[in-house]
Amino acid sequence: MPQTMLDHALAYAKRGFPVFPCDRNKQPIGSLVENGVLDATTDARRIERWWTSVPNANIGLDLAGAGLMAVDFDPGSDMDQASRDLGGLPKTGLVQKTPRGGTHLLYTIDDGEAVANSVGKVSPHVDIRGLNGYILLAPSRTEDGVYTWDQEGKPKRRTDEMVRICNVARQKDKDRDVWLIEPDLPENIRAATDWLKHKAKIAVEGEGGDHMAYATCAHMKSFGISEDLAFDLVVEHWNPRCDPPWSADEMDHLRTKMVNAYEYNTSPPGNITKAYKVAKAKLDFKPRERALPSGREVTSGRFRFTDRQGMEHIRPPAWLIPDFIPQGAYVVLFGAPGTFKSFLALDIALSVACGSVAKPTDELWPTVNGKGPVVYCLGEGRPEFNKRVRAWEEQYLDGDKAPNIIMADPVPLVSEDLEPFIDGILQLAPEGAALTVIDTAGRAMQGLNENAQEHASKLTAMAERLQKELGGAVLVLHHSGHGEGSRAKGSMEFYGAPDTVIGVHREGKEYAVTMFMQKQKDAEEWAHPRRVDMLKVGESLVPSASKEAPKVPAEKGDKKEPKLSEQLRIILDKAIYATLAENPTKKWTGGELSEAVAMRDEIDVGSKRVANCLAEIRETKGSKTHQCYLVDQRAYKFVK
């Protein structure tokens, strides 16, 4: 009776099921299987090496390699409805229960048959797993529990109607069949040929060779090569490298792989070529109308135009991390040196990369939507960065390698061409990045003046470019002003432009910080600051939510109680920005500044409530004194 995960994996392989190791987040363990499901195998020696290296690795099944497809019922699905939607679901003898209370029904498919993957397309809360798809096998374990077999008998053959409906509902890019570029451009043929000769992974018989052939053929479409020419190039330059090569009698089989690849490939033709990017950029600047139930919305370049009826269909913000980072947002996280900003940013990045990781001691952001690749840009400290990643993996993944995390160095400059930077990311993550972290704004703005709005706006422009090209959010780390832990250093652009602004304060030498929200453009701001403890793990630190109340920073020179609360500072910051926007041409004199600072210092929150302070401001509204009241040194520098 199998006991260890290795025993189970070997038993599945003996049954003819190609397997590969996955982590607790159901992701292939990248340090062992570089190509994910394409590396699945029934070879006992490779399986032993994998599970000896990671004994508790979960077991992933390459469904098509095993001659199977899976109908995956998530919680909330209706099996009777799904049966109607799929033209009938035969009773099968191979049924698995998932940890969240779902069900996997497994069916056999014909040799060489391609069943497309889809998510919720055939029926609500029902996913299809087929070609290049996989599931975890019992007794794999995730944060939700253990996979178990409900029935471990003989699977039933799929019906023709099931395959037809699944393939009609396949996930695909809206432009997957639209050629924006001319097929077979000379430069694309040269690039594709070089890739086939030197870089494409070869197919090895018995080790996922069929799937590697499919992946190779699909990549030819991404090079912008027509199907017939792609087949000729694959036969001439790639097939001889395979082990063994397809023989003359097997060319029809290889041709089927090419046909399937071009039929089921989900990306637009030529999507990795420069010609495609140029054509796509031109297309983006042509006015296009989006279909709405009522009203009209037109996009032209970076501009969007919506009539009154169309406004009714504006949706609330979609969250990358609920109540914190909206999807596709521009976020600034600022604080003084030594406030652990980089540790917090890395925790955010790895949480997004891994999805909703089980963090029993961490309630900072237990839920993550839109899991995907994350790019972390740093200017120095590659070895130290690796230590921090390892510590986080030890704390939250039991030492498993985190998927989807890409380190980039150096930090891109706002003054340089971003195309090489973006191209490099898309080589590793063709789908783009859910989050890009810039550590720090100062490094990105080398040679520029952070106090000058025209220079700070260049950072905003870079963030917008990354949002557009990579499709995700951008998180920029920035320093606070000298002696002003509650304010971002430099121009008011660092407050006005981002969607979200978060400050970080550290009390003395404590291994804890307080995070406070200064701005959330499209949603409610945090009602209270959040305290974060820094845990010592291995050779580094890992953030974790604290059970203690956040500590409000005191004013300089006031050891007993602050003269101006953090809450009031945030309110005044907003008032400053609004006043400056209303008075863009006003020039503040030194006398006015002195009067304003003196008035502000008179506020004593220890004896007056914030509400009373605001009432005092309202009473003097409209006077020059009121305008001075709203000014501080940072605003004064800004208007000068």
C-alpha cells in the first residue's frame, strides 16, 4: 500500500499517468520542472529524483498525456445543469473529490485528440481541463485540504458532443485569429529558424514528446509564421534535434500537432514580434467602440469617451488585493529609511505571485485576486533579495519555491527607452505582469529633481506605460520628506497622481511599523492604520500582521503627546493639495509661510478634538489666514 508521495507518484506512473511535482498552490515547482506540465513523465528514475528532492511535493497529472480530460466542478456548480450544457455527462468510474468540496470527473479521449481548456465557459463554475491542462491527484494537499478518490475505477469515454462543446468554448484572445501583420516576414522567418535550431526545447520520446511538439508548433504562430511554412521549418530545423526524430511514416502525426497548435493556440499571430507591437500600437490609436447594454463607449489611444447612458455601466474597482491595491492601479508606498518598505513590498509581490496563500498569523492581505506574474525591480542587493525571498517561502510556503516572481535589475530610468525592459519581461511572462514593483522612485529618477513637478510627472508617465504594456498594477517605493514621516518626499505629484498612497512609520528601533493610508481614489480609505510586525525567519525578516494597536508617531521634540495627530496631518495634506489646485498662480511670501507654520503649531490635539480643529478652519474659510493655515514647507516648495 503506497505511503509516501513518491510511492503514490510511482504508482500513478505505472498506471500510465505522466506526473510532475507541484507545490501547495497547485503550481509546478519551477526549480524541478522548468516547462511545467510539458515535463510530466512516467519515467521512474526522474520521478524518484523529483520526489527525493521535494518529498512532500504534490502530484500533478498531465491529462492529455494520460489520454484523459477532466470536467472540474467547483463549489456552486450544478451537475445537472452542466450535463445539459455539455449534451450529457456519461457516468464515469474515475471520480476525485477536491479539498474545497468540488469534483473531478475524468473521461478517456482518443489518441491525438485535443480538448481545449476553459474556465466557466461551458457551464457556471465548471472548468474543462484537457490539452496542456493538469489536475492534482490524491493524496495531494493544498491550504484547503486533501484530494481524495471517490471512485478509482475505469474512466468512461467522452462523447463527441462533449468535445465539440468544450472546443467551441475554449479560452482565447479576442484577436487570436486576426493577423495584424503580414505572415512570413523575412525577419520573423530568420528569428523563428534561429529559435528552432538553437533554443527550442527538443521532444524526447516517453517524456512528453507529443506535448513539446505541440508547444513548438504553437510558438511558430507567435513568430508570425504561416501554418504551412511553419511545418516545413519545424521538420527541417527542429525535428532532427529530437530524440528520436519523427520518421517519414510519422509526418502525418507531426502535421496533426501543427494543425491543432494553430487551431487551439490562444495568442494573436505574431504576438512576440516587433512588427506585431508596431501594428498593435497603431491599432490602439484608432477609435474603437466597446459594446454596452445601453449607451456608447469609444476608446481612441489612451482616451476613453462615454455618453450618459454608458456611464450606468461603470463598474466599481476590481481589486488585486481587496481594500488595498486595485487591479491595474498606480500605488506609492513611502516611508523614512529603515521603515522596512522593501520587505513590505516583497510581501505584497509574493502574495500576488502565489495567490491566496494560507497565512495563519497574517491578516494583512489574506485574499488576493488576479494572481499572476510579478516583476520586482531593484537597484542593488541581488543576494540579499534572494535571502528575503527564501525567508518568505520558509514562512508561508513551507520552503517551496514561489512561482511567478521575476527579479529585474537595475531599476528602469524614467529617461530611457522602456522597450528592452518590457520585452525582457514578456519573454519570461508573455501574459504580462499582475504587478510591477519599482524600488525606488529615486533610482528611477536618477539625475532628475524630485521636487520639480515636471520631473516627478515623468515617473507617472513611466508607471502609466508599464500599466498599459504589462496590463497590471505598478507599486513605487518612495522616501518620506526630511523629518516628515507622514509626507512623501518631493513634489505633490507623488500624492496627486497615484490611485493609492500608503505611508509607513517606524517607532524608534522597534521591529514593527505602522501603515497608514493617505489616499484611495476609487474606494473608501482605511478607517484605521495597520500595525505590522517584522518576524525573524532564517537570515532575513518577514512581515506579519500584529495584534497590537498601531502606534501614532509623535511630533519632534514632544515626548509626552503629539501636537498634531497623524489623522489631522492626512486631512491637512488633502486640503493643501486642493488649495494649491484652486490657486495655481498664487505666490506665497515668506511672511505668509511663517504665519501659517506658527498657526499650525498652535493646534494641540491633546486638548482639542480633530473635529474642533476642522471647525476652526471652516470658520476662517476664505481669508488669507485660512490659505496660510493650509500651507506647509512642502507645499511652499511646490508652488515656488
